Amino acid sequence: MGKTRTQPESSTYSRVVPGSTGRVLVVDDNKVIRQLIRVNLELEGFEVVTAADGAECLDIVQRVRPHVITLDVVMPRLDGLRTAARLHADPSTRHIPVAIVSACTQLELDSGQSVGVAAFLAKPFEPADLVRLVGRLAGRTAAGAADSCLRGPADGGGGGAKPAVHPAG
């Protein structure tokens, strides 16, 4: 009989990718969304670490040192906007670009901009748009960074219409 190895269930996931494009901390309380984002980013060469909410994000951010963080807004314990505000207020994490991946209501857009969110991606999103956004944030320089919001069908962008890039501000 073969031995079966069981691993404790943990919401934090990390896969070391040799020669990776960058490390991304994906924060979403929906396990399916976390997995969808993780798989799409790993296929493009990113190393991905996941967290189930903002509190877990803040617990692990110093240890994993991501190049980009994606945050859902509606999460238990600590929501995405309050998490972004705490990340922005901390000198050791303020430099990490944060992208909100959510339904992108106008309130979230306004609140996110005020707490230093670099970009927004509307749910539902196209995986290619997610990969492009994270790649841009991972490779950006402080001098050349431009804020944007990718808007999709969730914000009235027209069912099935391709998301448009809108500068923030």
C-alpha cells in the first residue's frame, strides 16, 4: 500500500518559480477567484502567494515581499480598501503597487485613489487583462507609473465590450 501524504489546509499558497517575472500577493476571500488569478499569473511566469483577506495579507506581506498586490474589496475581517490604506501608510510597503480587483464602483474608485491604489480591474475580468495589468505594475518605475482603471461589463461598459483603459485622477 502506498502512503498518502496530507497537507494542512492553508489559504496561503506559494509556488517558487525559477526566473519568475515577479512575485504577486493575491488577496481575495473567494477561493475560486484566488485560484483563477493564481493559475493565470503562474502561466505567465509570476510567482504567486495568496491570502484570504486583508488581515492575512498584512500578516504575510513583510515575509513574502511581493512586487504587486491584488486586492478584492469586500472581504471579512479587513476589507481591501482598509488594507490598501494600511499598506500605503507603512513606509516598508508603501512602494508596492496595489491593484483593486473588484466590481469597481465609483466609491471604490474614489476611495482607492485616496489611499494610493495604483490601478483597478473590474470584475468580471478577462484573464489577459489581469495578466497585462499585473505585468505593467510589476515592471513599472516610480517615475513612469501611470494610474488606470480597466472597466468591464460590471460597470456598465456594455455587455461583452472589451474593457477600456481610463487614467485615474
